[in-house]
Amino acid sequence: VSTQSTGKRIVDLETRCADLEDRNAHLEDRVLAAEAYAGRATLILTGVPEAQGEDTRTVVADVLGEVLPSLSSSDLSTAHRNRPNTSGKARSITVVMTSI
């Protein structure tokens, strides 16, 4: 094995190692974000009519306020509509609570 081919192989392996380290760091960030998201009370709301330009947090506060009158939008960490569906029904809403 020549010195030149060994040198190229080392460079290739170093490049691959750096790429894998970057991917690993990205995956670690995603896992931490998922764990933080999953560690809170999460609700999925279905059947809530959807309006163009709506403020989803306000919609959720209004809907949940009917059952939990003490709820305010500050109790909601996040609220967002989920991916479009093919059934033509309103998209579900994922809600993550800051407190209950």
C-alpha cells in the first residue's frame, strides 16, 4: 500500500468522522427537544373548525376555556395545527401546556 493511498484514506476517514460527529450532534439536539416536548402535558384536539389566519393559541384557549375557565393563553407553551389530512376535515391541534 502506497503512502499516497494511505494518506487519501486517512483524509476520507477524517472527513467521514467529522460528518458523523455533525449528524450525531444534530440528532442529540432533536432528542433533547423531543424529551422536553414529551415531558409536558400534551393534548391533541380534533374537530375544532379551522379559519384562515387564525391564532391557534387563542382558538385553543377559547375551546379549553369552556371546560377549564381558569385557563389562560399563558398556560399554553405551544399550540399548532398538525399536517393537512386528505379527509377534508379540520386539521387536529397539538397543545403543550406549561402548567395545568
